[in-house]
Amino acid sequence: MKDDPNDPRLPLSEFTAVGQWSVTERGVCSDRPVHGELIFYVASDMKEFQERYKQKVMAAIAAGEGASGLNSRVFVGKSFAVTPTQTKSALALARSDLRILTCNPTFAVPEGYKKEKALVDGCVLSDFVNSSDGSGSPNLQTPQDAGGQKPGQPGQGSLGLPRAGSIQELKSLVGPAMDCSHFTTVPTEVAVESIDYEPVVQGAPLDWGVTGRGLCGVPAGAQRAHGLTWLDTVGDMKKLQAKAKAAQLADLKDDGKLKATASRLLVGENIAVETNDPAVRGGLYQQQFLYLNCVPGFSAPAGYRLERSRADGCVLTNYEPEHPAG
């Protein structure tokens, strides 16, 4: 890092300078892996710094630049700010305790991201890296419906969803789709988890609206767990889908991909199955289970089911992209 005002790494058009916006020092360092620079500003009065930035954005908007500040790269701390020149640098900074200062009045922090008050009215602090070319943070808002078709109104009508009156009935129902020769019931206050087979439902199942739970496969003991699939009877499907949506968005947040070890939630009317085995899910689709998909921008090709979820911004479908996980 250097604080030389003539450093060639500094942008040709100044954001601000020492002596302005209460800035007392300015420096620059290189983010070599992404071929970018980080420009640092030490501010004696962060409220003044934010107010002056807001004025800069509002002046640009008044001059006809309506999108000014929408893709802000102004990261602020308590007494300093950082402006990276590359989006990849911004994504890395967004995972720290720094927050992006955005003052364009049309900006809204997408669902799934932190939103905090700025020191001046009309601005917001968040960890969402906006980018017009799609290289920023994944936008976790409402997915798009395939072909403009409304969820819950497929062209050929709904085939319905399966239901079961108990865990044992659910076990019999899913038998053709999976090996459930090793089966145990799980108390609803207990969470059984594995590093290779992560359930959707974390913590107390009752908090997710799950009233009964069973586990197919062999939990970890003398050897690693294998073939785990969770079976659920559901008393509150809306609660289950809402919490599963939040978990899915959290999984997507860093890189836009779902972990391969994380189970997907397939639902019926009053039952659900959690599995990370694509072959098992394929068999369950044949039994009319549908996958809760909250991936932004998702669409299903013609011929697949796409129906309304109980969670806003998600759909139920039997289509999975070729590379849904990472």
C-alpha cells in the first residue's frame, strides 16, 4: 500500500481526495489475483463522508444519470472507506464486516442480504454487490416462471401431490424410490445430521412445522454415514417451505450454487422428503413429489411441472438443471 497522490494505480477520475468529504488520508493497494486496485480513504467524520457521497449521487441523477450509484462500490467502516475497482474484489469485501453505501433512491436491498441504516437519510448499507452485467452478488428475488406460465396453472392441469397419514405410511409410499431397509424414527426435538448428507431441516423439526420424522440409511457410527434420506410428516407446510426457502437462499448467497451435500426438499400435500441423491429424487418425481426451488432466474422447459409454492418467490417443480450444485 502507498499513499503517494501520484501513484499510477489511482483512478484517473477522482472519487474524492484528501481535504474533501473529511478525508484525512488516502492510499492504494493492489488486489493482484483479480488485477484490480483498492483505494482507501480515512475519514475524520464518517457522517459527513456519507452525506457528501449522497450529494454526489443526487447531483448526477439530477443531471440525467438516473442509474448513478446503483452499482456502488463504496464500502464503509466506522472511520474509513474502500472503493475496489473490480467486482471480484467487491464480492470478497462484502463477506467482511464492511458494508456498501448506496444512495440511489430506486435501489432496494434484495431478499437474503443484510440491510442496515446509513448515517444519512436516503442511503442504505448492505452486503449486496450490485452489477449490471450479472457478475455481482446473486439476486435472490423471485424466480421467473417458465414460458410466462403462471405457477399453479400448468397447461395440462395439476397432477396433484402425494399424501400420507403417518411416517410408516410415508415409508411405504417412497419404498420404490429408495433403499429404506435401514430405517429409524427420529424424535421431533432431535436433529440427525451428517457432513455428507446435510438435511434441509436444521435444529428442532417442530420449529419447521414438521410433526413426525424418520430416517432412511445408516447414520454415522463406527463408519461414515451413508444413504441418508429424511422423511417428514408436516403439520404446517407454509412454515416448512418458508424456512427451507431461507436456508436455500443462504446456501446460494456466496457463489450462486447449492452445496452438493445439502439435501433438496421434495414435498407432497402433508409430507416431505429431504435427500441429496439425484436418483432418489428422480424416483420421487415419478410419484408426483415436487422440489421446492427458490433459485433466482429459474425456469423449467416445456413438459415439466411448475406449480405454486407456499413460499413467495419459490416454485414447485420436477425439473432440475444439469448442474444445480457446486
